[in-house]
Amino acid sequence: KKAKVKLMVGDRVSVSSIDWIQNRGMVTDVMDRAMELNEPKVANVDLALLVFAMVTPEPSVELMTRFTVSLGKAGIPFIIILNKSEMVSEE
């Protein structure tokens, strides 16, 4: 039967009729969401990890700002991770 609620990544659900061979099951219930974001469409986020390269590609300040403002508005704590630091010159 069709669900009345559109599922999102992060939804907590009850599943029945599990077929382990075909890797299928039926969602029978969707728990209340603690929170949801529309971009990207996710629910029940406890912590966001934002990973940006320091070089190749150059970090996008616009994208970083958009993500941090969106997460801050939703009250979701976040950590910014900068990788590829070994590729940055010491100058």
C-alpha cells in the first residue's frame, strides 16, 4: 500500500515482511521527525560534517556560507573539515 508520508534520508521507520534474500521489506510506520531540511532533503540530522578541499578544487566561500547559514537556521550543529592541507604551500 502507498505511504501517506514521503520518506526522506534519515527517517526512522518500522519495517516488516523482510525478505533477506531479495533485500526487500515493507515500511509499516514512519516515526515523527525531530527536524528536516529541504536542501538536501534529509531528516533527523544530529550533526553535519562539511568537508571542503583546501585546493583542487578551491573551496567555495559561497557554498560554505550557504550550508552554514542553512544549518544554523535549522539549529543543526556542524563541523567544517578542510582536507588536502598537504597540498597547500607554506607561503
